[in-house]
Amino acid sequence: MYDRVCVINGWALFAHPCFIEQLKQAIDKVEQLQQKYPNDYLKKNDTKRLAAIIKLVTEIIPSDPANIAFRLGDTLGGKRKHWFRAKFFQQYRLFFRFHAESKIIIFGWVNDERTKRAYGDKHDAYKVFGEMLNAGHPPDDWSSLLKEYIDSPHLTKLINEHQP
């Protein structure tokens, strides 16, 4: 179906450009920290955050994307329960969708320090992601989302080259 797909635990992994953009920004921050603090960059929050994202993408989510801990409930509205999220470091969320029959996971977006989880705040991660979905970037429906994914070799390369 797809050429050179990254498969973990039987799940083909893909990423939407919204996720790749956030991942690249996280990688850039860690690379800057590595230049500035070569002996201490691994202790910095940005480095720990990138390591958590990579672990979620390569281990935790592909081990069981349907895990009840990833369910959103009505946080994005009753019509968006097909989106899932992984919580990490209290205020961070990684949003994704999966299709069980085809064994595909698409990572949609991960928030950053400007969009931490803060209930009621205009920059809250859920509010920002909901607005992104309303704007169609990333798309809310599966077929459109699947058309916009970034190929998994690119995702795999980013992750493999930048593990802290």
C-alpha cells in the first residue's frame, strides 16, 4: 500500500505537516541547547520534552493507540471523539488518529510552551487544536487527513537523527 513505511507493533506511522512542523521546532531548540550547553543540554526541559515526544511516537502510542488513557471524551466536542491524545508533562498533548482496520496511525499535532494545557485560556492546547481542526489544518475527516500525511521515512529520519 505504501512504500518504505515505518511500522511499529504492526502499525504504519504517518505524520501530518502540523505535527512535523512542531517536531522540527522541538529538534531545533534541542540542537541550539546542545551548542550552548554541550555538557548539560540533556537536563534541559526542551530536551526532555523532545525525548517524551519521540517515546510516545515510537513506543507508547503504537503499543496500543486505542488505550482508554488516550480518549478525549467531549473535550473537542462530541463529533470529534475520533481524535485521541497522549498527555505528558502535565500540560502537553500529542493529538493523533488511527484506523484499526488498516493499522494506520497519523500524528496530527503536539502543543508547545505557548499552547500549554490551561483550562479556559485562549491558548489552551485543546482550544488551539480545535480551532486548527475548524480551519481544516489538519483536516478532521480521515480520508483528507490521509491525503495530507508526510511520508513515514521522513518522520523516521527526523526521529532517528535527533534522539537526545
